[in-house]
Amino acid sequence: MHWEEVAGYRMPRRVGGHPALDFCNTWAGWGAPPHPRREWLPDYPHLAVWAQHAGLLTQETCAGLRCGAESGGAAAEQAAEVLEEAHELRTALYAVLLDRADRAAFATVAAHAERAAAACSLVPATATGAAARGDASLARWELSDRVGLALPLLAAARSAAALLTGPGRPGIDACPGHDCGWLFLNPRGRRRWCSMSSCGNRAKVHAHARRRREGGTRD
């Protein structure tokens, strides 16, 4: 199964190895014709829950954002705009990760990342948080709740910037599975599928059926 339930919503499993890659993987079937069934982020609540699922937002913050987006009026309009921008960022990020020469896509990612950076504040690091991250930092950069409904979008943009600027950027590959294209870290080049339990197994079944048709195997 390539999805799991989070807060009552179906979310794609985190197979990318990095939140920015998992963000790209909220679309299924890259390179295929658009279809509503390919979209894992059809509305703002899904976007907020995904950010919680990816570890970018707390459960409490996510609940507050969902409540605010569902209050109607101007908030609903803003939520729709944030969702549209998230889709824009996702498409551009996917393009950049597979083609470093795509300058237009890079400019889009950079604009969102710079907006996220400008919304960050330097806050004291708690002992618990530092221990969880395995460091002894005295402070950390944190997105301010003052950005409101834009928080999940900016969290995704910040994650994208972290991946793009990280030292020794690891290998990133796209799953060749039918109607997939999901991205994943592949530093050693030994991984082929986003998941052996989904695309990998489907490919094996199809290959076996093809060999049978061609007379290559017998029961």
C-alpha cells in the first residue's frame, strides 16, 4: 500500500528520504496527463495535514490551520491561494531536482524559499529539541506562526532550500514505475523503485506475465 491514514486523511507514504522529496511525491504519475486521482493535495486541509505528516508542523499547529481555513470568507480565499502556490512550488521543485539547468523552475523555488527565510525567527533551542536533533545548538531558525495559513507552504519551501543547499547533495532518482515518477534519495545508486512493495512488485508481476506470453517460463 502506497498510502497511510493521518488525521483522517489519506497521505502518500514517505519514501523519498527527505521532506522536500516527499512533497514532490504528493503528485502521482509525473509526466502523465493531469487527472484528479493523481493529486494528493486537492485542498488546503490536505496540505496542512501533509506538512504534519512530513514532520514540518506539529499536530496542534496543523489543527489550528485547518480550523482557520475552514472559517470561510477571506480565510477560505487565502487558503485556496496558498494551495495554488504549493502546487506551483511542487512542480518547479520537481523540475529543478531532475534538471539543474531549468533556470525558470529554479527562480520559482528560490522565490518561495526566500519568502520562507524572511519569515523565520531565531529562537532559543530547547534541551529536548537539541537532543532529538543530535546537536548542542543554543538556537535555531523557526517559521513564525504569524505567517498564518501560508505556514505549510513556507515550511515546504524551507525544506526544499535545505535539500538544495545541503553539503554534498546526495543522488536523487525518479521511480520508473508506471504512473509514478516519485523521487527518492539514492546516494549509492542501488535503488530502483520508490518502494518494492508497490512499484517494484507491480513491475515483477508485469515482467512475469510478459515472459509467460512470450513462452519464456512455464508453471
